[in-house]
Amino acid sequence: MKRRNFLKASGAASLTLGGFGIKTYAKSPLLQMLAGRAASNDKVFVLINLGGGNDGLNTLIPLDQYSNLSKARSNVLIPDTKVLSLSGKTGTGFHPSMTGLQGLYNDGLVNAVQAVGYPSPNFSHFRSTDIWMTGSDTNENWNTGWMGRYLDGEFPGFPTGYPSTAMPDPLAIQIGSVVSLAFMGPTTTMGMAITDPTSFYNLVDGKVDSAPNSKYGKELTYIRLIAQQTNEYSTVIKAAANNGANQSTKYATNNNLAQQLKIVAKLIKGGLKTPVYMVNLGGFDTHSAQVDAADTTKGAHATLLGQLSDAIAAFQDDLTLMGIQDRVAGMTFSEFGRRIQSNFSIGTDHGAAAPLFVFGTGVQSGIIGANPTIPGTTTVNDNVPMQYDFRQVYASVFKDWFGLADAEVKAAMGGKDFTILPIFKGSSSGLEDWADQMSRIYLEDAWPNPAQGDVNFRFYTDGGNAELVLFDALGNKIRTIASGKNPLGDHTVSTNVTGLKPGNYFYQLSQGNKKVTKVLVVK
């Protein structure tokens, strides 16, 4: 059996802690690099996967679009009087179940990024998850993860020599039974399990049980070494669990995500140098019964958002009481959002872009981007158009949280450049006062609208390169209307929509990090 196939088949290391199976990841090249940095800066990043595709319009609710929302999704829409207000922000609020996250936002500990997605979205759970985990374009198939690509040649000879004195701990830990593609390196994702004392001491002494001097014997030697490393990693995880003591009393025992984050906090406080963790909350594929028919503030989605919000609030409280809050940041993500229009099963179907949240004392609090524009008339195909590519968020984590150089960020992103977003304090995006900077472009309503034939667009920029793009209702790029360097001031351009199918389209003006999106109706 090939080494890569063996590792895929065998999965990751497994041990049980707090009732959860824990996966340990030894070699993902980028994680190796992050681990080295973590030894000096102690930074930790926690990924929270919301499996199934979260309905962003019922999570971060655009109150300024409420009239059109009520036409498109009246059977699932949250009453505007029940939406949780956000300090210093009008026209946008949280689902009423998200009181924990509301408190953190109002305390300056949450950054929300509006309408995160990718061009030409795929609506398959499996394919879109792969895209988010790898960082690929929708027409590319990559077998390496966004956390597993970088510095493959930085640690030659692996797994020989690991764990080491410099890095005795796993480089990534996932709580759960599934090995995430996000942690796949160019050759392997390591999974290890505690076996027996003999194997443990063999690892400490650098010994491996003998095997035949043949091709298959070499593979057997490699497999035995992986098994031995499992003992070491399992040992340090258990030691960290014993050394770390949770301080918060806010972790609900009936909240699965809270219990996962409780373990993460315990391991961080217990001394693990592990820089990356992943936890999971499933159930967001809400095609039916998303809300309670008698009260839309209740139901399956409300329960999930409550668990998410309460778990993050308890985790942040624990980190603060432990005195390690400045070392840790976290991020929510989901493989896609839901459609603008609800269905007749009191649910929502697979969609495109949705907001995500980054939290911690190191974030620049606020909301990046504008509320999505909701058309006055919608079809079952209408989507929230993308404002920000999810890979901009990834690049921002690498650049401004882990402190990678530009070339390292590019390598981690598969050789592609992505604009940094002002998510973290002291952001390298150049937008020190990003709330002010984001307002320095303006896009007027197109005319005529509804349109046939020629359509006119007027926009304002503060100078530099700008792009005006037309998207269909699914978020697919139709054409670039204008692109290039523009002097400061107003600009008017036009395009002809003859031949386009009648329906709703979106036009988006972008200049660097700044984006504005509006609706165009074609007759």
C-alpha cells in the first residue's frame, strides 16, 4: 500500500478526552512553520466549522433591507423588533439567540465580514467544503489544505526526528472523528494513536522495530514510526489536559460545541504549543423546519446559533480568566450560505455568500462590508452576492495574526495573491481607519432599472484602480463593465444587457478592500 493511501485510510491519531475523539496532526508544512512561530509568539488560532451551510441572512440581519426580505422569506424571517442591536452600528443586528456573541461584539471582541464566498460558487456540500478547505478556485481540484501547504521542504526527512525538543507537540488538533482536508500537506496528514509503553520508549530512544530490507519493509518501518509518534503526542496531550484547568462556569453541559472549546482552552492553558485547532458544529443544512412555524425566533437554526454564540462567549470568558486571552483568536466558517428566498418547507436552500465572524482581543471590532442588497422581487435562484473572497480572510490570518511575510502568505495561498482585510488590530491592509476608508467609494443606482438595452452606471472613487463587474443571480461573473485606473471623482460608464435572460443581476464596484454591491433588474 502506498504511504499516502495508508495515511488516508488510517486517518489521524485518536484518543479520547472529555468524551470527544481527538485527532492530532503532525506534519502539515505550513503548520510546521506556524508551530515554529508559535514557539516565539504563542499565537493560537481556532477554526469553528459550521457544517451544512449557514443562513447568513438570519444570522447577521440587514435591517435596512427588511422590507424586501419580508417579501422574499416571510415564513422564516426574524421580526425586526426581536433583532439584537449592535453597539455603534445601525441597520444591522444579530439573531435573537446570539446574546453571547452580541455581548462580545459590544465589548469590542468581534469582527464580522459580510458576504464571504468565492467566484462561481458550487452548491454541493462536498465540493464547496473541499474548496473552503483547500483554498482552490471552483474549477480547480487541489489535494492540499490551506493550512497544510507551506514549507514542505522546511523539515526534510520527516517523520524522523519528530517530536523534537523545539516542537514536542502536535501542530494541529481537531476535536472529532473526521480528518479535515484543511490540514493535508503535500505528502501526508499524520494521525497517531497511543499504543503501548514499548513503542513509546522506542520513540524516545529513536528506535524502530526492524523490518525487511525491501520496498514494503521501508513502508512498514514508516508506518511503525507513525504509530510510535502517536504515543508521544497522546502523552503530551494528556499531560496538557491534566495541567490545564478551566476557569469559566459558562460552558453548558448540553452544548457540544462548548464542550469542544472547553477542551481547547484546557490544552492551551496546559502548555501545548499547538498553534491551530479545529472544532465542529453541524446541522446547518436547513432545507426544512429551519424555524418554528409559530415563532420564527425559535427552531433548529435558533438552537444552533444559540449554541454557537454561547460556546464562543464561554470560551472567551475562560481564556480571560486564564490570562491567555491575548494569545488566542478564532473564526467561524461554513461551506456556503443559503438562498435569499425561502422555500415552502419553512427552510432555505443552498446559496452562495454569507457572513463569518472572527473573535478575540486581537481583532479590530466592527463589520467589514455593506449589508447585502435584497431585490424587491426575487426568484428561487437569487443569492447573496459575494463581497469578499474567503481567501482574503485566510491571507489576513496568515499575515496579521501569524505574522507571515508576503512571500510566505502567497505560498500558503497556493501561489495566489489576495488582498488583506482589516480584521486584526494593527492590520497591514493600510486601512488604519477602515470604517472611514470603506466609505470613500460610492455607487449610484443604475439607470434605467429595470433595464433593456443600454444601462448606465455612475460611481465615485478616491483615485486608483477600480473595477465594476456584473454578476448573475447565482453569483457567476457575467462581464467586467469597467476596469482600470481612475482619477478621484465621479465616473459614468455603460453596458448593453441585450441578450441577458430577464431576472435579477448584481453589479459590484471594488477598489482594493472596498466593495459596494447593488441590484440590476433586466426585463
